[in-house]
Amino acid sequence: MVLAGGASSRMGRDKALLELDGETLIASAARRLGDVCEEVLIADAGRGLLSGSVPDGPGNGPAAGILGAARARPGHPLLVLAVDLPRVPVSLLADLARSDADLAVPRWSGGLEPLCALYGPAALAALEERVGRGRLDLRTLVETPGLRVFYLEEPGEVFLNLNRPGDLG
């Protein structure tokens, strides 16, 4: 599932529609996920940027996008990739997708990267419960008692994201 519902306020325009190497960020993320997943949902707050667009679920920010996709595919794990992570390779997505953990998340020197992770049904249920209590932070989801978490050690350069116009190169 491509996470593409953000306001892009620091970028000044919709990041999903920015081009990098001749391809929009949203198309690139969808293509890479499509190499690993049978179906690719687009969590773009229901804007219809690409086929597979889903509305947000409860909460705000990335949690709302993830929960919107979870409601569209109940009971299924979701492989999540944020639109502004153009350097994440297909091989990393495939490694995450192979996990049978409740939550498989990359870990690097900068911490965890929950916007490139596999959320199983138990993790999605825990996230929805937390959002219902006003807890939107994805990084602390790993602390949920009973969740089986798999950490995948990765070099940080693949998680450099695009937030400002100068980040485009």
C-alpha cells in the first residue's frame, strides 16, 4: 500500500505527483510494491491519484492512511511504503513481505522506519485501538505487548525522504 495522503506542506506541492528520474513518486512506489504484492492500494485520502485509491480511516496522518487501507482489505497484512521514500529497493520490500511477524519494520542508525514496514492483522488491530485512544505515533507500536515484531537491519541511506524542494537533488 502506497502512503500518499500527506499535505506536503514543506515541499509546497503534492509530493506524490513530483517526478524523479522521469516517473512520479506515486507511480514509482506503486511499481515497486507491485513487484512484490498482488494488489496495490493507494492511501491518498480518497483523492483518486491512481487506481486502488482508498479513503483515510480513523485518526490523522500516516495512521489514518494505513487504517483506511486496512478497512479496504480487512484481515490482510499490509506492506506499507511512503511515497516520499524513493530509494527503498524492491529487495527490501520483498524481505519485509516474507516475514510472518505481526509487524516487520526496518531499523537503522536513525531509528525505526514505520513508513516502510509490514503490518499484519494483529498490528493493524493494535494500531486502530491506539488511534482510538489518540495515540498516532507509529514508532511506538513496536512496544505493544504480545505483538511479534521483526526488525530488519538496513543502511539508512535508503530511507532518506523527500520533504523540501532541495531534497530532489
